[in-house]
Amino acid sequence: MSVFDVWSTFVSHVVGGTAGCVLASRLSEDGSSTVLLIERGGVDDAWDSRVPLLSSNHFRKGCGSVRWPSEPLAEANNSSLTILEAEVLGGKSRINGMVYTRGSPADYNRWEELGNVGWAYDDVEPYFIKSETSLMHAKAPYRGHTGRSRDAAVKLGLPIIDDVNSPTAPPVGVSTMDIVLDRQMHRESTYRTFLPLSLALARKSSLKICTHATVTRVNISDCAGDGLVAKGVYFESMKEAAPRETFYASARKEVVLCCGALVSPQILMLSGIGPKVHLEEHDISVVKDLPGVGSRLQDHLGVPVMYQVPPADSVHGLELNPLRAIIEFLKYVLFGAGLFTASFLQLTVFAKSSFLNSNTEAVAHTAPQLNPNVPDNRPDIEVMPVASNCSDEVIPNTAIFSFLTSLLRPQSVGSVRLSSNDPYSHPRVQLGYLTNPADYEPMRKALKLALRLADHMRAAGYPLKNLKVPASENEADLDNHVRWNLRTCYHFCGTCAMGPHQDSVRPGVVDAELRVHGVGGLRVCDASVFPEIIATHTMAPVVMVAEKCAELLKAVGSVA
């Protein structure tokens, strides 16, 4: 629908993102509430958006991806990295790697340790279960359970994780990944799963979905007796040329921001909620001084180690051999099989750097170290074998295999700040990578682990030709490789974190029920509320947060 057709008053407003489709679907399912979902992008439901291999290509025309440069990084030789967001219904669940991982129970037990009651693993597990239908298991006969990189990891002493999403699985080891596909081997996303066209049409009396619309700010009133209360949102049509007409939709109950860890804090700050001095720098009237807004940005930084391989073993082989590409595509169309069913990541290695010896071989793990409920046992590094180029550098006419190493528990933090008071300007993203020197040592271990995996693959007879590897394994060369090859893994979180707002070290923005401190009727529901980054991929946890948020809203009558 267009912005010209919306109702003027709704029980709840939900604004954008991966979590937005989940929340809007759950809040509208009983038909007793009126929900408005506002999305900056469109539906963009072209056929290639559902083909796993093609849909993960962020450069695909019409996919909704939006890029801009980060602030220069001192620890990356003052270069800027590419920031990626998705302006499309379903958010980044439409263009990501389709990886579905919950993380260890210890990730969520840590959240509760930080003072967020109700977010321990036992509390959130029902919300994971609610949103998933498992079509496979690591022992399934139709999945591969061997491979050169997997065998190399086993030789290094890493345990095999049979089910990466089992709450009893060891927190470290090598595992086949769970991928979000339907039975026809099409990509699933929160748009397709929670708000397909048929469902949206069936609920049109209680649910309105407004695409190509930008929220410019939340309207917050100072109500006598109730304090600050969110009353609605102002928004504009993206299809109009500037100057655009401003529309307003009022909310009888709640406004929920689900725009992700970069845009949700931007909207809060444009609405006058955030660090006082920063808002005043941009001539924004301060409604609520919350220093935590946009602060403590965390992400899983990535550093690739890359090799040239036979074309048959790389996705780039399809570019080098058009006939093979046609054959593989026909396999997909006719049988739902072949390379076009693949996500970028089929298998991964989770490790804890302190559990690896100087040769980067796994030290014999004790039973207490493999307890997935203990926060100190969480992995801090990941090594992802990927049959493609995992760097930000274009390398044409080359079949590439990568180990994408990643820091899962960074101590460094960055920030999101306004570039101006214009809602159409991208926020300034200071990634903050490696500003805490403690992050270097686990990254060195991650690189050395990738090199050991490559050594074992070569020893087994597989041809790997060095393409982008550290000059040596001394600290200086490893650190130099990190600085020159840094990239983001797009797992941005923590910029509207759960926690007490008075905490000077970890200033919170929302409470344990995702309510913005000091502002009634306003919640945030996306990865920005993570009080600490989790040691895994973030899509499944974001969906879990949305499922829980829906229950919180229903429990207080915000959808009645």
C-alpha cells in the first residue's frame, strides 16, 4: 500500500527490519488489534530473491541492499569499511547468509548476569522453538558429513558438534550449519515466513504494511501525570521528490522500532532521545538524555585467509564456466538440487583461543570446559570455510576458497552517531575495531587456526595456492594481515542495549521488557538491544527477540 492509504490511528506501530515482520505478524494474528508496519524499502519479491546462491549476492540489482563507508579506522590503516544495510521488507534476512544459529545457552545466561531478568537461556528457548520448523539434523542422510575442511578440524582435535542448535552441544567444535530454506529449497526470510502476501491480504482489516516510507521521527509528548509518552510517528513517502509531504499516524498503545542496530538509534536521536551534547550539536531538541543511545556498538569483525583452488571447488567456477552454471541452474529449477541451493556457509569451526596451544591445536577439553551453560566457555573465534572470495577486494577470473576468521567476543566497542539531522543521511558508524588491544591475541589464534586447517588439507593432497595469507606467523605479520584485511560480518548490535541507564560503563537504553527508559509507549526490538554481542550469527536471536517482544506486548494489553 502507499502512504496515502493508511489509517490515521493504530494500536501499535512497528517500524521496519528483520524483526518487524515477525512482530507485525504476531501482533495482528488474532485480529483484535490494528497494526501499522512501516518499511523504508519495498517488497522486491523477484524470483532471484528466493534462489539461495543468488539471493546472498549483495550487489544483485533490486535486492534492497544499501552501502555507505564507515568512519576511518585507525586500526585499519585509516581506511573505511563498507557498511551494509537492507531496505526491503524482511530486512537483512532477505540478503544474509541464511545461517540459523542460536548460540550457546551461556550467551543468554550472560545477558541475565548483566541484570536482564527473563533473558537467560531457559527463558528464551521457547521463543526460538516457536519460530522454527526443523527439516534436518546433522545426522540426516541427505546432508554431507565429510569434507576436507571438516576432516582437517577433526585432526586438530576439535570435537564434532552434531547439532549446532542443541542446548547441550559443546560450545566449541566443528559443525554443519542449519540454513533457513523451505522444502522446495527456496530461501526463507522473515518476510516470506511471517508476512507472505496471502497472510497480509487475509489480515488487511487489522494490518497495514506501508512500504517505501521513511520514519523521520517519533512524536513524544510530555503528558501530565504520565511523563514522556510516544504518541505516534511522522513519516514520508520515498517515492516523492523532495520536498516530501509529511504524514502522521498516531498510536493508541505502543511504537516499536525494529530498524536494526544502525537505524533504530538514529531514529531515537532524531526524535530527541540520546546523548544530550550530541543532539544539541545537530540542533535537535533534547526530549530525553540517554547517553547509551548509539553507544557500545559491537560487531564480529572478519579477516579472510584466501587461496586459489580448482574451479570445480569454488562458486567462482560458475563465472569461469558458463556451461556449468547453466547445468547447475537447471538442477535447481528441475530438482531443487545443486550449487544454487547452497548458502555461503555450510560448515564452521567455533573455538576458544585459550583452549588452543601454541601450534593452534586443540588442547584436550575437559568436561567442565565443554559445559555450554557457563559464560566463560563461550567460543571467542570462528573460522568459516567458504568457497568464494570473502574479502572486500574484487579479484576477477580466479577460483577462490576462503577461511573467513571472525572475532566472536570483541572487547572493543564503537558507536553510531548522526551525520546530520536529516533522516535521509546515513548515520556515522565508528566500528571501533581493535581499539581494545586485548582483541589482537584471539585474532592471531584465529588466523593460525585457519593456516593449520589449510596445512592439513594440503597434507591430504588438496591443492591450495596462497592468494591472501599472512606473510609469516610472527605477531607483527599476523597483526599486519588483520589491519590490511579487516571487514565487517554485518552482525551489528548493542546500540540500544538492555540495562540500567545509570550504568556509567554500560549505559542502558531499554529495560528487560524492551521499553525505552523514561519514555512510555516506546520499545526497541532488534539486535540493538543485545546487552552484549553473542558468540554466533545473529539472525535467529533477532527473531527470538521479536517473538518475546510480541508476548511482552500482549501481556500488558498493548494489542487489545
